[in-house]
Amino acid sequence: MTKRTLYVESQNLKALKTLVETYEELAAMKMQRVRKDVMSSRQFADGLASVLVEVESNYRGILEKEKKAQSEMYYTTINRNGKSVAVFLASDQGLYGDIVYRIYDKFIDFVQKNETDIVVLGKLGAKIVSQRNPDLLYNFYDFADDSIHHKSLSAVMRYLLQFEKIFVFSGKMESLVSQVPTVTNISGEKVDLSTWQKQKITCYLFEPSLEKMLSVFEGEILASVFEQSIHESQLAKFASRLINLDRSVESIDDKLKGVSIQRRRLAHKLGNKKQLSALAGISLWQ
């Protein structure tokens, strides 16, 4: 490599490092913003889910007492079709490392082993499906990465609420350096009716009626729990992007060190060549 080539390579690497550091700073800002929302609402979302389980347990208990459930293990919730749906919560863009692909591996393993309808959120998710499993039938919804549009959320929830079981496959940040794929059953735990009397379930009085309360609770609470899953996934993706960009900066620094060593070697080589030329000239004149 010539001196000019090494200089251009060094400048290109420095420009690339500046660009990557800018993206890294943006990813850190987005992660901190989403992290604040997730941490402040995680306990609240868990509480909502437990409330829904309590209400559904009361409903199942009433069905058991009235002998309407007969010998079925699970009851069918009001206005549900008794089917299951798996939601692949992907992303709209790339540059998130391998977290989206690891989520898909967990998702496709579940889909292939269970009879379920499929929903894919995000353009990158649709691209992965078309590349890896082109024959897979699914319903697609476009979804932004850094924000939640309530119109889009409402459209997705209107479709999901017809299903008895809703499994959401997304990412979760365990720590800054650890993001893992996870599956959440946002439709709540299903309890065996034969053992319902043995469980410590608090009984409540409902006004105007349990059916109306359950209908409202399911729509509102499931939407909140699903929105929390989206926030958790956003946090995991931005954390994954931040870690991968940081590794890219380290890789660029290593390449810059290599180019710097090459430039010093070339300078020494050119210096030695000049000295040899000078010595050869002296010998010639002598």
C-alpha cells in the first residue's frame, strides 16, 4: 500500500468511527428514554395481569358452580374463538444485532410445534419470514420501532382479542449486555376447573355484572399488557444496537491502529530507501 492509500484509509476509518459514535449516542438516548418508561410501568403491568387472572378465575368459578363448563379443562372467554395466535414482535428497521433473529428462532420453533394463527409486526419481521419460511401464512402489521401509534395498536388489538390464547414473542433486556428472546402469554393464566375450588382465589362481588366487567377488563388490560411487551422489546433492541455499535467502535479502533503501524513501517521503509540511495550515490562518486 502506498502512503497516499494508507492516508485515505485512515481518514475513511476516522469518518466511519464518527458516524458510528453518533448512532451509538442516539441509541443510548433512545434506550434511556424507553428504559425509564419500562421500569416505571413494569410492576404496574404485572399488577394488571394479576387482576385479570383474578377476574377470570371468578368467572371460571361461577361457570363451574352452574355446571356450564362441564368437563372442559379451560373455559372459553367471552367473545373469543377458542383459538391461539402467536405474535412475532420484530422491528421496522435493522441494525439491532442478532436479537431479532434469535426471537424469530424461538417463534418459529413454537409455530411449527403448535397449531396457531400468526401475526408479524414490523417490516424486518416480514423480510425474515419471506427469506427463511416463504410458505408461512401470516397477518402483517406495520409497526414503528421508536414509538407506539395508538391507531396501529388498536388495529392489532382488535384482531388479537378474538383469540383465546395470545402468545407474544419479543425481546427482553436482562442487563445492558444481555438481551434474551422471551414469550409472554398476555391472555393470562388458564386454570384447571377441576382444581379451581382447591386454589386460594379471592371471590369478589361485581357490579353491574361479572360478564360486563370481564369484557371491559380483557380489552383494556390486555392492551396495556401488550403495550408493555412492545416497550420491553424496544428496550432490548436499543440495548442490543448500543452494544453492537460499541463493538464496532472497538473494531474500527483496532483497524486504525493497524493502519497507523503500516504507515510507520512505510515511513521507515521510505527513509531506509533514501538512505540507501544516498549511500549508493556517495559510493559512486568515490
